[in-house]
Amino acid sequence: MNAKTSKRLNMKDRYRIMTRDLAWEPSYQRHEDIFPQEDFEGIKIVDWSQWEDPFRLTMDNYWKFQAEKERKLYAIFDAVSQNNGQMNVSDPRYLNAVKLFITAVTPLEYNAYKGYARVGRQFGGVGARIACQMQSIDELRHTQTQIHAMSHYNKYFGGMHDFPHMFDRVWYLSVPKSFFEDASTAGPFEFLTAISFSFEYVLTNLLFLPFMSGAAYNGDMNTVTFGFSAQSDEARHMTLGLEIIKFILEQHEDNVPIVQKWLDKWLWRGYRLLSIVGMMMDYMLPNKVMSWAEAWEMYYEEAGGALFKELERYGIRPPKFAEQTVIGKNHVSHQTWFVFYQYGHATAFNTWIPTAKEMDWLSEKYPDTFDRLYRPRFELLAEKAAKGERFYNNTLPQLCQICQIPLAITEPDDDTMISHRDTVHEGERYHFCSDGCRDIFHNEPEKYVQAWLPVHQILQGNCGGADMEKVIGDYYRIEMGEDNLEFEGSPEQRRWKQWKQAV
Amino acid sequence: MMSVNANYPNYQGPVRDRVENFHGSQLVYVLWERHLLFCAPLTFLADPEMSFVDFLSEILRPALAPHPESEQLRFDEAKWRLDGEDFQPDLEKSLIDNGIDHKSQLRLITPWLSDLADAAI
């Protein structure tokens, strides 16, 4: 043995041994028996070795990096809790954005962890399997660190106490839940197109940036620090998203129409899901970052536009109905907040009418729509509230079969007419909010006939009976008068004032 | 309409909202056109044998009461659409005999109520 041989492997060998060399060619089982989900979607993979690993990371290094990030992150969490960091937020209304995040977004991280763990098992190529394995662990880490980031606030504010339970039951949380379950029940290639590409690559900046910058602008140190800690992971996830789409498209020309259909579907689904982010930015952040319309322009119209230009050479065109999102950007945040305001008795957070100053900001950001359509509605409701008749809508809304959002969004070419489409499938009528959602149904009706629509479930008697107070209190576990209702005069507002006086 | 591409043949999810699941009642949706104080069309549970006039007085009118124009709302002058078609209800007939079946959408159209119409409240 040569005594000079180094015991350490160089980077290149180490990478090869710790990634690609972990796989082997099966000799006594057939490939299709080992990877039974690889073919049914119609995607043709000719050569898995063409997969470029976007992460260039081995598991031992991965642990080292992540452990270092955790140490820094938890040091900040400790400092925030020791110094009563909750008192540094701009305004107690801000915490409602945190409540929305923990109930609507954190459970998606957990579902992403499960999703990548599943699909990572299904690919014939070792590069794709390892990338999915690492992303799966990332997503679990994000779930955990988000819970820890927000657990401090949970000691002082309502609405966060039962977030996994609420995610499975509460009417508006069926929107993110059904979105992700749609992806998780798809084949492995559609899952990656949906989550890695359409969501992580095309739309993630519209989810992450508003919440993390919103936290920074509003004195929420825990969420900002979590955001920094997740940033390098997110960068890897975006790289995977782009790699997967290019890899599939390069493997076989028959893949192009399949991928195009998925891009059409998942851009539309993602856009509808992000309505809640729009409302958060325009209505829930006391200190605003930018308007939803500005964010959509910057991150979808400009960045997304350049991306789809780049994909043109594969025969990919921009997603169907993208032009409707450009019209919708001036309406959707207002319409969404209006929904939550009037169903504010069934939300795990407080709702309110924007202040006069906030309304002026909205007028400035939305010169074509806010003063004409939305200011009069909020002013009417403010008048009612001043007379002690704060408006709560005690009826149940009609929901879209696909996105499960109330039909509260107007026609692209008529902003005073509710957008509604329907279809009859095997003698049963189905309703939709848009052409985009109806298209998704038409492509896979056998899947969407089973949608668990919260309103219909209540009316079938599956949510604890006909008494809405019981549905909200017992079935959803939203504590009446604590977690929900109007912010003005709420226990949350009252406690905040007491704490501030005590300092 | 196309068909789902599943990893086994003849995939069919359960039809979760068939009328049998509503214990003798059916769903009726009502959209009051260009009146957006109620942010979305309303979903009601109704007996299919209920007369149209009872549906109006017992279900729809109380539900719309919080709207500032509800007092001026006269159903006998309203125009209706049912599932995308113009519709002339027979007040005494039942919902089902009027053709209003499970998951039908009724539209109430009252163009003369215009005080708040610019903002479509």
C-alpha cells in the first residue's frame, strides 16, 4: 500500500461516490416493477444520466450546513423571547399575517416534505431521487423552524393554537389544502412540475418575499430570521424546479404537450392560491412592502415573462389565461379581503376596515379600481360598524369546485359581474370561478368530482351539525370572541394596549 | 371533456355532493346580479318540494335583509335566470317543478335598483 495515498477523497470523487454511486443496476427485478409510477403519465425518459444535479451537495455536507444555520437561527429565537420581541411589532394587527402563515403555509411545507419523500422513491434516476430526498428534508426543517419561529407569538396572541387541526377543517384553509393534495395525488412528474417548477420556481417569490419582507417592515424578528435561514434552501429548490422542467422537455418531444397542460393548470391554481398573499400585502400589513399589483408585475409579468421566453425553444408557450391574471391583479386582493371581512366570524384571525390613511395608499396603488369599486364598499361597512352594526355575512357562499374559493372574483371583462362557469358531468352540475378552473375539471373530471367543499360538507351535516357557532367553535376550534371577529374592540387589541402601558 | 390519467384503469373518485347526501334537501345557489355586498352567490339548503314563493319569502328574503336595498326589493318585478337561461318562475309550483334541481344557480336581476350600482354594492 502506498503510504502517501490520502485518506480524504477529493471533491469530485466524493461527490460521485456519495451520490450517483449510491445506485445500482437491478439484475433480478424489472425496472418497471421497482418504479411502478414512472410511465403512466406518458412522460418518456430516454436517459436518466443526462440529469444535471442542481444541488451538487452530498448528505454529509448537507447536515453540516444545515446544523450551522440552525445554531444561528435558534440563537435569535432565544434572544427574541428573552427580550419580549413580540412587543417590537409595528402594530398588533400585524400578527394576523403570522396567524395566516402558520395555518395556511406551514402545513404546506409539511405536505411538501411528504410529497418529495414519495416522488423521490419513484424516479429511475439516482440524481432525481437524491435531489428529492434533500428537498424533502429541507421542507421538514422549514415546517419545524416555522413552528418554532411562531411558537413565541402563540404565547401572547390567538388563532395559532390548533393550526394542523384547522388546516384539515376550516373553510378557507381548504384552499391551500386542496391545492397541495391535488399535486400530491398526481403522478411524480406532475408533482415536480406543479410544486418544483410552477410553484417554487415561478411563483415562490410571490409567497416568500411578501411574508419575509412584511416581517422585516413590521418588526417581526423571528419570521425574518427564519426567512434568511430558508433562503439558501429555496435557492436550491428553484434550481431543481428549472432543472426538472428542462430535463423532461429535452428527453422527448412527446413530453412537450403534457408539460404544457400541467403548466397551464398549475400557474392558474397557484395564482388563485396566492389571492391570500395579495390580501395579506394590501390589507394585513400595517407597514406595507409593495402592492400586490406591483409584486405581480415584478415577479410574474417581468421575471415569468422572461422565463417563458426562454422555454419557447422547447415549444412551450406562456400558460393559458395568464392575461387574466394581469387584469385580476387590480382586483383580487380587495375582493379577497372583502370575503374575509364579512366572514370574519369564521376566521382564526381578526379582520378590520382599512384606516383612512391605508385607504389613501390603496387609492394611489390602484387608481383604476379602488376608488371606483372598493372604497365605497368599505366606507359603507365602516358606517354600519360605527352604528354598531358591524356586517357579518350569515349565509354560506357558493364555492368553486376546483380552487374552493368563494365565487367572489369578477369577470375579466366586467368588474361588477361575478365570474361563474358551470358544466354538467354524468348528470351532476359543477360550478367554477373561471375558465381556468373549469378547464382543469374538464381535463380530469373523475378526480375533481370528489372535492371536499367545506360549504357542502356543512350542509350535509358532516361538520358537527347545522349550528354555525358549533361548526366554528367545536369543529374548527376557532374560539368565539378570542380568535375571530372584528379587530376594533377585540381582546387582542385591549391586551396590546395594556402591555404597552405597562412598559 | 377528457379523462383522468391514473396509474390504474378506470379511476373514478366518489361523487361527493350527489343529492342523496343532503338527506332529502337539495342545494340552490342564488346570485343577486351586480349586488356584491354579499361577496359571492349564496348557497341554500332547500326542500325540492317547497313552492317557489315560499322559497322567496322564507329563505331568500330573510337572507338578503342586511342589504341596504333589500327593503326596495320586489320579487314580482325581478327578472330571473336559471342555469344560464331566462326563467319565468311559477310562484305556486315547487322548486323541482320549476326546473330548479340540485345545484341549480338562480340569478336575481333588478336593474332598477341603482342607488349603489356604480360600485356594484
